[in-house]
Amino acid sequence: MLVFSLTDADTLYYCEGYVESAKRANAEMVLVGSKNDLPSTISDEQVNEFMEKHNIRKYYKTSANTKENVDNAFEYLIYRSLYKMHKHIQVWSGVTQVCDERKPARVQKKCLLM
Ligand SMILES: Nc1nc2c(ncn2[C@@H]2O[C@H](COP(=O)(O)OP(=O)(O)OP(=O)(O)O)[C@@H](O)[C@H]2O)c(=O)[nH]1
Ligand SMILES: [Mg+2]
């Protein structure tokens, strides 16, 4: 999760080193612009340019103050990471059941995300 502050444009560019590390680790990435309840000093165009340059697919504007998009950013990252691990996700009764399709159902170890 690459978090920069919308109130300080420099912080977006500080993320570049972390982008490179994440790519080397083949990690899923999500870009987060924090403090969205305050006046922004960075434009959507600048963010889009950064995303295109680094091939980042998802961006959320969040606020720790209002809680806007905080859950969405974490959920996106968790879901994408699980898909990347070739897992199959079934949403059932508000609980996410993660099944590994490579193993027969009766021997599967299951992980539950509440
Ligand atoms: N209005 C607002 N203030 C925030 C938000 N996130 C953090 N702050 C405030 O920013 C100051 C620093 O808090 P930290 O917990 O260090 O948050 P941070 O995201 O690391 O922010 P910086 O250290 O300022 O880069 C505190 O006064 C927080 O109350 C936010 O989303 N909205
Ligand atoms: Mg801080």
C-alpha cells in the first residue's frame, strides 16, 4: 500500500523507491492519497501520470478523519493479493471463504476473512 499525503505533493514522489521494491517482489500495489478531507496540493492529472509511469492500476483518496475509503483500500489490496496467489474466493453469508482450487475440497485448509 503506497500512501502519500494529498496535502504534500512531494510525498507522492517519495513513493517511487517503494514502487520499485514492490515490483521486484511481484507484490500487488494500491496507491492511496491520504487526508482527502483537507485541501489538496496535488492534481488528479499528476496522480494519473504517476500511475501510468509505474503501471499502478488502483488509486483511492482516503481520510483517516472521515474514514472515507480506508476499508475499500485494504479490501482491494487483500482481494487482489489473494487472486494473485491463484486462490478462488467465494463470498458467502458475509464471510469470505478462500479455497485453493489445486487441492480437492476435503483436504483443503481454508482461511476465513471476516
Ligand atoms: N484532517 C486530517 N488530519 C489527519 C489525517 N491523517 C492524519 N492527520 C493528522 O496529521 C497529523 C500527523 O498524523 P500521523 O498519524 O503522523 O499521520 P500521517 O498520515 O503520517 O501524516 P503526516 O505525519 O502529517 O505525514 C496529526 O495531527 C493527525 O491528526 C487525515 O486523514 N485528515
Ligand atoms: Mg506521520
